[in-house]
Amino acid sequence: MALDEIQLESSLEGLSELLDQGPANPGFALPSNLFLFKAAKEKDKRSRRGIKELIQPENAECVVPYLPGPGERTHCILRGDFVLCDLIPAILREKGRCDHLHVATLGLSSANADCLATLRQKGCIGDITLVCSHYFAQVDKNTTYRDVTRRLEGKAHIIVARAHAKVICLPTASGDHYVIEGSANLRSSDNTEQMVIFNDAETLQFHRAWMEALPNKS
């Protein structure tokens, strides 16, 4: 091994050790959110609960003023202070009912399932087609996945597939055809996430079609 390669490997090992020794304080990823760090240094659940108190559904309202008009798109970088699923009711409050919601997500939480079920019960959403990963269904089959399917029984058509896509198709009574593509799952928070919102009927139908064509491994 050449001398410069040995020196590089040694430097990387040293950097790795420094990262491993760094404090595991909870916090969001963007520098603008540094004020959200907790003063406590404990590596316990109490610190994590402190961050969760800062993740609130109403924070999703920040996206609504930037929803694109027909044929337009909006690129977003989210700082992680709301769960992506909370963006759905925020848009519906502003734009009206969705006849058929299509969602592709790696996984979701019981709270996400309750949110979707409540929106359907209130008539804010008609039908729901939900694509989730077979990985989620297998790993959490006796815990979260089972609870999610129980809460959505009779309220959503669930498709389990080899899928890693994150897409929300949300046509509204206002005549808008929102398609939300990004890195976040429905339950994602406390991370920097990228997202683009389209307002285009053709793009929405494109995503609807492949979701409904997936072989269901449920």
C-alpha cells in the first residue's frame, strides 16, 4: 500500500473515532434549527421526547402558501418539524375534498393510519389506495403493520409490493391535481427532507396507473 493511501486510511479512521465519540444530542438537520437542540445531554428517551414535542401537525401549514398553480411545481426542503402525513389534511382544508387519494410510502405509523381513517370518515377523502413496502409488512408484521391494517380495514385498499417510492396523489375539489414526490415517508420527521409538488393532471394519472398495476404481496 502506498504511503499516501496509508495516511488517508489513518485519517479516516481518526475521523470515524471522533464522530463515534460525539454527543448524540437530538435535533433537526438544518442549521436554522439549531435553536431546537435540548440543553440536556442525556442519551435517554426523555431527550427524544423533547424533540417530539416540537414536531407538530400545524407546522405543515407552512407549505400551503407555496402550493403550485396548474402546470407549475414547487421544490421544497423540509426541516423535519412535522410528519409528512399531516400535509394531507392541511391541503384539504385549503383546497377541498379529495375523491381518491393514492399514496406510496415505505412505511407508516398507527397515527398516520388514524389520520387517513378520520379524513375518510369525515368525508374529506373518498377512496384511499395505499402502497407500502413488503419490507415494512414483514419486519413489522406483528406490530405496526398489523395495527395499521386493522385501523384501515374497510377504509383503504392496501397494496404490499417491492416498492421504495414516496408519492402522494391528491386531486382536490378546487380542480387542482397535486402530486407530491420526495424522500419522506408518511411518518418521517426530525430529518431534512426534499420534496417537489406538481399540479398536473397527467402526472397524477401517471402515478395512479403504476400504483394500481403493482402485484399485491399482501
